[in-house]
Amino acid sequence: MDQVEHRTLLAAQERLSAAEAVLLNSLDIRERSHQEQFKNAVNEPRFKAVSQLNDADTIRAYLRDTLEEFGAEWRLCCTLL
């Protein structure tokens, strides 16, 4: 490998490393955001009302609806990881 090829390869590796760092940082920020969002979910009036009903079918429906709301975004996150 000559000098030019070697420098080109090193530059490409540096760019790839920088892009990876940006991606990982973005995923970390998104993860923290989701954690905050779901940590607060138990304080939502809708969740409290459904959980107090003590009815499995209603709770399942609520959880299914909630997961559908966030499904596409979670699938994207899981795919990237």
C-alpha cells in the first residue's frame, strides 16, 4: 500500500469513527428521552384510571394502544442497535 492509499484509508477511518460517535450519542440522547417519557407514564391520569380498574382486558388494550403509539419509533431504535 503506497502513502496516498494509506492516508486515504486513515482519513476514511477517522470519518467513520466520527460518524459512529455521532450516531451513538444520538441514540443515547433518544434513550434518555424515552426513559423520562416512560418513567412519567405511571403518573398519567389515563394510566392511573386503567390500572385502578383491575381488569386484565382493559389493561391489555391500554398497553397495546400505548405500544402502538410508540411502536414505529421503538422499532427504529431497536433496529439501529
